Amino acid sequence: MACWNRLVQPRVLIARYPDEWRQTRAIRLAYAFEVIRWACQQMPGRSTLAPSSHAISVRSAYRTEGYQAQLKAAGYATAVKSQHLQGRALDLAPPAGMPTAQFYEVIHNLATTTIEEIAGIGEYSTFVHVDTRPNRARLATWHRTTQDAQRAA
Ligand SMILES: [Zn+2]
């Protein structure tokens, strides 16, 4: 649930993350991730697929300020108040054979029926951003499938 910024070994990096992230935020994200994974597996025609077909890749998770700066320097349009910097966001690639738009709909349905922790969902060309931002007044949603394909949401 945390990005490896390539400068620090993961075991060292994880110890640098705030206690609040390790004790609450990561758990909320892990819960959302597992429900999303389960829901995808239960979809018609998917439950009989090979286990490898159910894999959901985490493209991005917790980002340090340093890693965010690296992304910006590399030309990615990063959000100033990114939920990734708060340890509250995951960018997830859909499982094999599932279009990104369908994956977005699965997550949106879960966010409005089952997983109240999900407060933000963004659809991109190859992944869906999911976050658990605090004080959810309403579900924040956006679609950037035709532009900013390289955006690091
Ligand atoms: Zn994101």
C-alpha cells in the first residue's frame, strides 16, 4: 500500500511512514482493495477464470513528497493536494480482460452501496484512482480517459 521511491529500501521506507498511516489509513485502503477484488471475482463470467486473471495491480499508493517531486519533474501532472501524499489513495489497474470503464463502474457501485470509506474515484485510461479522503460529504468522481493519459492521479 506504499510506493517504493527507488531511493530507499522498502523495509526502511515503511518505517518512515506516519503511525497514523500504518494503524488506520493503510487498513482502510486494504479493506477497500479486498472488497473491490472480491466484487470483480464475483462478476458474471469471471468467477471461473484462473486465479492469475483476478490480479489487480497497484500502480501507485502512498507517495512521499520526494517521490511526488520526482513524478512532477518527470512530466507527470500531479495534484497539489494529492491523496497519495496523505496515504489515502490507490491507483488500481483492472484485472485481466476487464475494461477500465467497467472497473470504474464496479468501484463506483461499491462506493455508493457497500464501502462508505471510498470518497474519491477517478477514471483514467489504464487505471482507476480510489481514495478515502476524510469528511466525505459526497462522492468525488472524475474521468480523464481521453486526456492526461500519463497523469499521476
Ligand atoms: Zn491516484
